Amino acid sequence: MKKIGKILSIILASASAICAAGCQNGSNSDNGGADSVQTDKNGDISFTEAQTAAIDEEAPTGKVVYLSYESNFDSSDIVSLFEKEYGATFEQMMCQSGNAYFDKLGTLISTGSSPDIVRYEWKCFPHGMSYNMYTPLDSYIDINSDLWKDMKDVAEQFTYNGKHYYYPHAITTSYALNYNNRILEENGIIDPMKLYKEDKWTWNAFEEMLKQWCDMNPSHIGYNGVDGMIFVLTTGTKIIDIENGEIKNNLRNENVSRCMLWLENMRRQGLIGALSEQQLATGASSGFTSPDTAFVDGNLLFLGMDPSWTYDSAKESLDTKGIENEIKFVPFPRDELAEKYYCGINTFGYLIPSGSPNIKGAVDWINFNRSEIADEENIAEKKEKALSTAPVYYPKCPNADCGDKSENADDKGRHIFTEEENNEGMNTCPVCDTPRKEKYKVVWTEEQYELYEELIIPNGKFTMLFDHCYGFNDDITGLFAGTDSLMDGPMYHDLSFTNLLESKYDVLEGYLNNYRDIMKKNAEGETVTYPVEENTSEDISE
């Protein structure tokens, strides 16, 4: 973390120069005021947050530069549509993911070469916001507008000292319990979807189902997948919450302890993860299990994972292997003691880095993405596509000797079907009459798709919560994720939550107090000093 610490110490110190450089770099907007920058006798750099200024709403969108690790994103359909509708140009800067992403961003900001947008990562909030890596959006986007109001409750969970640096335009990961209902039917186990619809899908019902399954066969595993955080959220309590300018550590909250002790007890009963010698001997795992293999041997009952890709991956795997299946998913069970149904979520969206030379273009991009997600026609079209049983074909004629000599041919003379031909449903090559080759396609059921919509569209049945325990530095993340961590340890590695809590609580508080101190100083408008460390062994170059 020393490398990031050094970069972040430089970032705000040079913010005034960045803003000036941004306006000289062909920007379409004025980034506003400058930081107060001082260097003390030790070489440490002090700074305050830059002030934003109004942008010209009538100005052209211009060139939008995106720092990303997504290959070929700049040639995606969403980019093409944005460029067409806004008369914009989109440029992608590539980097690696993980810490390298923040290293790269920090280097770019500190040298006056900031991109205009970056995608949200867990460490953006509150870690990145603590160090003023991003531009507040309050002056540029009205969260109460028709376009954004449905996302307001979610966006408020990312408020830093009363400011919004991040408006998520979509809820992307709605964790769910995935299962093959054919296995349940064959073993006389009630479909949890039925319990869910009857409002009987609770912790107790979940535990009883795991017991019923694991008692049938020593090879059976009740649950694998994501860790205890998602279960904790069903109580309505976040492990780490950030609200009203305060970072709250709820590890000793009764709901958190009650949930983690419940999970620990189920692990001890052999209901969670691989535990027996027989299971381990066959290579069974605890925790993450790839959905394309999870249900192949028929031993796993539930896989806790994002259904948006797990549903497709698991079903395709079983279909192509000829295994009878009915892949389904339900929400995580409701806590009987909670006053309503809480659902853990993840989000997707973009932030504007400090020193962005084109804030107007960045705001246009953020609004555009929200409008595409919220558009009712797009929502209906996406559902229709998921439910459609119509065949999907490969784009080229499968005949190697097709002999197409037109402009719609590849370099081997194979016909490439046009958009018009695809829309007409043409299923044979117009050049050689060869039948088109079908792609495998997962067809969703209406029941599952409607539940999926409930899990990703706010202001519905679920109260959606985002936990910030993974939003700090690597030291804090390590306390929650890993073999001996607070969330994984009791569920998958036979560790005592009580012992882990006692050994790690004060350590966590020590880390959090640093962030609390920074948050307080930022709120009071004080200058915050970071030591500039000498970079002796690690390279921060591009």
C-alpha cells in the first residue's frame, strides 16, 4: 500500500495545476477553483479540496477519455450509440485491474493527465473519496430528477460528507441462491420458490432445507458461494456503514453476531461448504464454486452468486452435458427478526476523476448510461430477448466454400449476414443455400426473469443495502476476506467468529480511525497532510 499512499499524497497537491491544465487541454468546461497547496519543511504536502464550477449545458460533448481495464470497450455498442446521439468521440486508456488501476489513476491525476471518467470499484468509496480522487456531482446531476429519482436511496448510501461523488446508474449484482430444481424434485424437497412466494422463505426454512439435503448423503453440500456479508445484510444491518459523516463499525452489533454465529453453527453441522473427508477426497471445495461445474455432480444444493451470469452459465453447462435440469434462483432468505425484506446489492456506474478536462462530456456519459438503463423500451426489449425461443445464429455462413464475392464476405469468401438479413430471420445463406449454424442460447422463464427484475430495480419489494466493508484499503479488506477473515473464517474454515471478533476488532478500529480523521478534516475544510514517501523499489510508471 506504500505505493498508493505516495501517489495519493501527490494527487491533491497538484490539483490546482491539474484544473488549469485541464482547461488548456481542449476541455469543454471549466473545472473551477484551485486547491490551496503548501509544502512544509519535511517535504509533506498539504491540500484542500478543489471547488467545482458551473458547466455550459449547451457546449458540445466533445472527447470523453475513459481509463479502463475492459478490453475493446471503446468499440462496444453502448459507446457507438453514445457517440452517435451526442456527436461525441470516446477514447479508452488501458490499464490493469486491482491496485494497478488506482496506481494508474493516481499517476494520471498527479501529472495533469486525468481521464474524464472511470468505472466504480469498491475501493472508490470511501477510500478514493477520502483522498479527493473524484469530482462531486451535486452541481451537475439532480438526483431528484425524473431520470435519477429511482436511484436516490441507493445513491445516498455513497454520500461522503454530504456530497455525492458517485451516482450508480444500475444495480448489477443482486446476490441470489441458485439451484437445480430437478434435484430437489427427485429428492422430495419443496421448491424454495414456492416458499418465497408464500413469504415463508426464511432463515429457519433455509436451514431446515440444508439439513434435509445433507442428511441424505455424506457427499451432499448444502451451500457454497459468497461469504457471510450477504447473509448479514438480510438483518437490515451493514457491517460497516457510512452515514451522516460517520463511519460506523457494526461488528459488535447484535444482528451481525447473531447472523455470523448462525452461519458458524451450520458449518459445524456440515451444512456449508465441503467438510467431510469424503467430500474433500473428491475435490469438493468451500466458498467460490464456478457455476459451470457447481451442479454437474448433483451434490450441491445452493450456490450463492449473482444470477445474471450464474443462471446462464449453470444452465448451459448442464444442457450441453445432457443433464436434466431446471435452473432457478431465489433471494437470500429473510431474517425472521427483521421488520422487512432486505437485499444485499452491488452497483455499477462511473465517476469523474479530479482534474477531468471534460466534465461536461463526463456528465453526458453518466446521464446517457442511466437513460439507457431506465428506458422502458430497452427494459422490455431486454426481457423479450431473454425469454425468446427464436434461434440465434453465427454471423457467417458455415460453408468454407461459400464463394461470396460481394462486399458482405470475409477474406475466405464466406457470406457475412447483414443486419437486415438477421432482422428478417434469414436462416440459409443467400449465396450458397447452406443452412445457418445455430448458437446455443439460454432461454429464461418468465417467473425467473420477473424475479430478477425485482432484484435489480429499486423501490420495489426489497430494501436494498450496500455494505462498505470492502471499500477501504487492502488492510481492512484482508480482515473481511480470506481464510482467517471475519466473513470467510466462520463459514468455510471452522474458525470461531467470537474469537476472530476479539482479535480483529481493535485492529479494524485503528484502521477506521484514520479514515474517520480524514473525513472529519475534509468536512471542516482543514488542510490534510500526507507524507511523500521515496519510491525505492516499486515502479509507478505507466
